[in-house]
Amino acid sequence: LEGILSQLDSEKAARAKEWNKGSLSIPEIAALSCWTLRQLFPLVPATQLTNQGQSETQRLLTSFSDRYEALLMEHTALQHKARELSHATTELARSAQQTESWKSAHGTAIA
């Protein structure tokens, strides 16, 4: 794959080489998966598109699809967790402000 990508002189090919380095976001991985398949498909000789070639192509498409689905579920779970943490942070800030108000009111009342 890296050999073929090195022949494709583009920014996306350079980013695709970083696939296994963990530096890509989920949307980048999805976009690069689709882009890579579109780039590689024309390179497959027509003679290889026999039953064996078609089954290999199908296997690759299934693999990319499964990977995308797993990443999408992970992305959705992380978004949900981020929303929960944001809500908790907002509640904590509100509680801290309310505590300061109570402390101030208590200090004024006993003074």
C-alpha cells in the first residue's frame, strides 16, 4: 500500500501514510478510507477482477466498512462523554459560584 501511495503525489497520500501512527482523527480516517479505495480501484487490472479479485475487493470493502463503523461508534461515544463532562463542568462552576455567594452572605450576616 505504501508503495502505491508513494506513486500518488498528493497531500492525501502523505496523510494516508500516517494511517497507523494514530495521528488521524476519525473523520480523516473515514475520508482517507474512501479516497484510498477510489485511488486503488483503477490500479487493479481488469483481468484480476475475476471471482477471486471480486471477493478480495469485497473483503477489503467490508474491512474498511467495519473499521469505519467501529470508529464512528467510538466517535459518537466520545462526543457523548464530552457533552457529559461539559455539563458536569458547567454544574461545578455554578455550584462554586453559589458557594461563594453563600459564603459572602454568611460573612455579611455575622459581621
